[in-house]
Amino acid sequence: DMPGATPSAELLATSAGCPQQAYRYKHNVYGLQFHMEITNESMQGMIAHCPGDLKPSRFVQSASELAQQDLTAIN
């Protein structure tokens, strides 16, 4: 989800997968779009409970691709 920013917010970072990666608003407020580090268990839970979020696209893996990953090393 990428809500709109106010006209006075400064876009600081973008990527091909996320055109709104980071914003600065005034001098001390930042907004960041990122992914959380997840475990194998939480990945299985998201696959089971949020199947509608896995719509095929360039930056979305299928449920079977996600389920095959071992996330132990990133935790």
C-alpha cells in the first residue's frame, strides 16, 4: 500500500518495485516503505491467511515459491 504524500513531502528514495520508498516531511518526520524480516512460521501464516495478496506480478512470488524458501538465515 502506498498512500499519497502531501505536496510538501520530499521523495528521497525509489525503486522499480516501490516508486515511493522513503519521504521526508519538514525537518524531522520520515516515512519509509519496507518489508519486515519474517520467519518460516510467519511466512506460512501469511500464505494461509492472505492469499488474496499474492496476485501475480513482477514483484510477487507465488505461494509455492514462498513456501519453498528457508528464511532461517535472515533471522
